[in-house]
Amino acid sequence: MSGENIFAEERKRMIVELVNAEEKVTVPQLCDRFSVSPATVRNDLRELEAFGLITRTHGGAIRNSRANFEPNAYDKEVAYIREKRDIAAAALQYVKRGDTIALDTGTTLYEFAKRLTDIDDLTIITNDLQIAIYLERYSSASIIFVGGSIRRDFHCTVGAKALSDLNGLNVDKAFMASNSISLTKGLTTPNIEMARIKEKIIEIADQVYLLADSSKIGKTSFVRFADIEDVDILVTDAGISPSTLAKFESSNVTVTTVNRNGAEEE
């Protein structure tokens, strides 16, 4: 497999997987594996270390963290569930009758989708199987399901067909999730294919709403799909620090926080 035939991001993803599997790799091993120069490998390792994905050593790299690890949908269902439900309830104020909206995949978005059933005349675009099935059964919304390859254990679609289905569409509002949110690195996710879908959803939206519990803030995953400035409104819980809140607002992001009792603050 020639290194010239592998996109740089894909090569770096494979390097992280190799380091995690082997615990330690050397520059010569990576050069042989990907048919690239030592300088290219060292540049890759520097970038991956900056994202906290590996730790560079003299002559190679060792496993650092699992920042490229993504819990599947079933793991996510039980994590921070109270915060997710409160965030979903707070975000409902931003949906109006007649809106055309896009819903990203994820457990917070699923909790949000369950609250859309009483709003009339909605058109909802999503690549999340669970969200589409729920809305088809319990809502009167017009549902456009984005086709593509099913990402097993994450009940969503990805790939060229999914991107093609989104081309040419325009929505009033996109409600997004993110594995990790960094003021410097932006919104990131461990999976390249998911990043491309998220990018496209944001591209077709007039307004972008990010629904994320505070455990995601200050972390970085493998692939960036948006900058902080691409977000219009962040809905999160009260675990966000005052200093971080101020930094979001200085980037012209409106932040709505939800207290433990479910009350909202802006």
C-alpha cells in the first residue's frame, strides 16, 4: 500500500490505531508501513501528539490516551443522561412551527427529537436511524432520511451516498452534537466519515445549535469538523466554568446553561 494512495488524515488515523494496538512504534516501522519519508512520519507524530492522541519518544511514539476512542451508541445512552435530557428540553425553545431542521446523530439529539412531537409542520432531516424511526412513529413531521452506509453500533449513516443526499438541501437550523469541544481546536470527533457528515450538515444550515453536556468541553478528538465560530448557540449544563463561558461568548457564541433543576440561564 503506497503512502501516496492514502489521504494524510487516513494515514494518521491508522498510525493512532497502530500505536494503541502495539503500545509502541518506531519511525522506521511507520516509514515501511506507509511508504513515506521519516520527515512525513515525524510531522504526523508531532500533529498527533498536539491532539493528545500519542506521546512521541526518541525515534517513535507510545500509546498516550484513547482520545480517538468513541463509545458506541449503547455506551452513550447511560452517560450524563440527566444533563442530556435537561439540555434537550432547553433547546426546544429554538424550534418553531414550520421550521426545516437537521438533526445530527447522538443520544442528546435523540432526547431532543423525542420532544419535537408536539410541534406542527416540521420538516426534519437526519442520518440517525433511531431518531428517524421515533419521529416516524410519534410525530407528524415530514422526515427526510439521509441514506448511505450504516455505521454499525452507532445507528447512523455515513459515506458518499449520505453526503450526496445532503447536497442541494437547505435548512433553517441544524442541531449538532460533538464528542469533544475545544476553544482552540474547535469541534472534533474520532471518526473521519462522521466528521464529513457533520461538516455538510453545518454547511447547509442558516443557524447552528450545539447541544453538548459540559463533560465534552476542553477535550479534543481526532478530526475537526467545525470551528467554535461556526456555532450560533451552545446549550450545555451548569458544569461549564465561568472562564470558559466567557471565552465562548467572546467568540460570539450565545450560551444557554441548564441548572441541575432544569432551569435555563443565558
